[in-house]
Amino acid sequence: MRLLKLAVAAVGLLVNVCVAAPSVSVVSNTVLDSKGIFFVSYDGVVNVNSFQLSGVLTYKNFQYAGWYTSTRTLVLGRRTLPSGAWSTLQLPHNLSTSDSHNVVSLGVSPADGKIHVAFDCHSTQMFYSSSEANLATSGKSWVASRFAGITTTLGSLNIGTVVTYPQFVITPTNLLQFVFRSGVSGNGATQLAEYSAGAWKTVGSWASATGTYTAPSGATSTLRNLYIHGFTYHGDRAHVTGTWREQNGAVSCSSAGLTNHDTVYFYSDDLGRTWFNSAGTKIGTSGTTPIGVNTAGIIVDSLNADHGLMNQESQTVDSTGLIHAVISYVPGRFTQCVTNYETDRPAFARPFHVYRNANGTFTKVEIPFAIQSVGRSQIVMDAKDNVYVVLPFVKVVTASKASGWTDWTMMYDGTATGLDAFGEVTLDRARIPSGVMSVLYQQTSTGTTPSPLRLIDFTLNG
Ligand SMILES: *[C@@H]1O[C@H](CO)[C@@H](O)[C@H](O)[C@H]1NC(C)=O
Ligand SMILES: *[C@@H]1O[C@H](CO)[C@@H](O)[C@H](O)[C@H]1NC(C)=O
């Protein structure tokens, strides 16, 4: 008996040693702008939104960031990695309206080393500029004159006047792609364009507004939009997870809920032209037969529109090519009807780790920490496939691959350390492979009083 106890204790110790969740360490915390513009709209601030995708972006030896300063002017920052001082330039544009959707999004086209910036849109025309060739690699002086005049087209490509959520993505073939929504919330299409041989060309819509969604109550909705958690390449494959937002509020139990429902997944092996569901069945072609709400086999986590499910959180892909996403909603143990997502999410919402298994099925695990915010979370993985989730207020929770992603532990708590972050954060995904996680956050404020916009760097210690 005693021997057995000792053996059990020894195994327990071994497990503890081998399966500890990875820690993070703060490397630096720098101020990008001591007077970042501040106002709260749609529960968010314009300088820091999950759907920016690349509000802060590493490319080779430099890190870039884009934001609006207190005078509303668009600012681009650059520093030499890992710890150079930030230089800034101002582009001749002022934020047109106090809407937190109107973020700044950055990209680099590897073929010609141009820096691209898209900004200031919410179901409106979008603004765009790009730099002189090779600015991303030359390190030449950081001045506005190296950027072309601002247009409301994407280079010479007309993308219309009803644009939201600009996101740049580099392909495995070193092209730059551009993902955005045309149309409006509840009636929009998800679109893809591509920068090749120095020009933007359209690829087309790959997720449409059409089809009929029937809620458990029997209420139907005939229009919607797909909200994506990301558009992430690994090897040749582009992975997308997302959720649908219905136009007809009657599909939700409450008019103050969210009409987001279900988590979907699909992938493309030809740079976003044709699309397949998790079972490997072809389900769509960009431009001609986009994916819709009635497309078969795309729902990987079923959830009705009664739980305050958040749109546009985040996703990543592990070293074996399997998608991992973080989603959040109010679990049924708290209520079966979110009657006000702006109060129910801070009170009850929980984050979930949703990931694909090698056999094509999905697993969902509740991360045992409350969000305490309306806002979104960020998921990244290190080279050993340990998971790091940055919750609102810069709370970093991690889980080890060795535990099967079950040993969730809070490794850094930005509230306890007094960061005073507003809530939702965004981070530099391109820098993750170097083992450093740069997290952009803005300090909280009241009314329209400007506040510091900051970047905190962590090493990932897995
Ligand atoms: C931006 O606003 C400032 C006033 O805050 C003004 O001086 C400047 O001309 C504006 N810039 C543009 C490009 O409109
Ligand atoms: C698929 O793999 C997961 C994880 O290994 C396992 O739990 C599940 O039972 C498998 N499902 C099928 C249908 O094989």
C-alpha cells in the first residue's frame, strides 16, 4: 500500500514536471503614442481590434504599427527588431468618423517590398496607400513622402464603396492577398483580392449572404454575412473558421442578443479559389459558387443565436496543419437566452478552444477563465504546439500540447500588474515564429480623453 502511494506520488511528480503549461515573460512595454485617440464605439476602441489582423506587423527585421493619434491623424510606426526605438510618420488622412470599426490594417508584398495600408471604413469606401518599392527591406528613412497618394480604390482595383474589415495575408507563394467584406452586417459577402506582378486583381467572393437559416424557434432569416476568425496559411492550405451573422433578429431569443450562430470551418489548397469542408468534399468556388449558410458539412460546432456568440475572434494552425480557434459565448449553464450581450458577456461569457483532430472531427474545450468583457481573445501557438490565449485586459492563459491542451493556467494577468488595458487586444502574428508575442493594447480612459497606446512583448517559454 505504502509502496503504491509512493509510486503514485512519483508519477504525479513526473506528470507535473512534464506537463506544466508554458509560461510567458515580459520583455518590454513600449509606448507607441502617449495620446492615442480614445472613444468607445461598438464596445471597442479604433486602435485595437481583433479584426485588424495586422494592426501591428513584423516583416523581416522591422515591426510596423498603424493607429490614429488624438488629432485623428493616421500614424504609421516602425522599429528595428527586437528593441529599436519607434519612428513615426503621419499620412495625410484624418479618421472620418468616431467608429471603432474604422481600423488601420497593414500588409507587405514580398515580391516588391511595398508596405500596404488600408483604413477608415465601415460599410463605406475604404482608404488605401502603399509605399515605394523595397521600403519594407531597405530600412530607408521613415517619412510620409515614401507613400503614394491615398486612394479609395485598392491600387487600380475598384472594390466598391461598401467595404469593411480590410485584412492582408501573405500566401505560401509569396503573393499578398486582401480579404474584406462587401455589403453590410447581416447582408454581406466575404471577398478576396490578390496582389501579383505589382497590381491588385479580384479573385471573387467566397462566402455569400444567400440561403435560409431556420432557428430552433422556427424563425427564419434569408440574409447574413460570414464573420471570419482568420484566413491562415499553413503549407499550401488556407484555413478559415468563422460564424454566421443573420439579418433577421427574430432568429435570436432576444432583440438585444447577437444573431451570430455556429462555428464553421473550410479550407482551400489553391490560394482561395476552391474550397473544401473538413471531410474533404468540395463545397465552393470563389467568384462563381461561394459558400453559403446551407453549404453541407461546414458546421464544426453547432450553437444557436441565443448565446451571445462573438464574431471575429482568432485562429491559428499547429505544426501538423490542424486549425485551432478561440471562440466565446455564454454557456447554457448560465442562461439559455442572452437578453443583452453587452451585459451578459462580461458577466458570463467563457472562451473555448476549438480544434480539428487528424481524423477531421473537432474538439471543443472550455478554457476555465471568464472573459469579463464584451471583447475578443487571441490564440497563438509556439513551435511545440503549446497554446497561448490572450484574453481581454492582456490576461495570458496557456496550455501545453503534452497535456492535450487541458492544463490551462493563467500565466500573466494584465489587470493584476496594472496595465490598465481597455479590453480587447490585437497581436503581431508574424512575429510569433521568433518566439516573441507582441500585444497591442490601449490604456483605458473616459469620454474622448486620449490615452497611451502601448505594445507589450512577451517571450513564449514553451
Ligand atoms: C487633419 O486635421 C487637422 C486638424 O486637426 C488639419 O490641420 C489637417 O489639415 C487635417 N488633415 C487632412 C488630411 O485633412
Ligand atoms: C477522432 O479523433 C478524436 C481525437 O483523437 C477522437 O476523440 C474521436 O473519437 C475520433 N473520431 C472518430 C469518428 O474516429
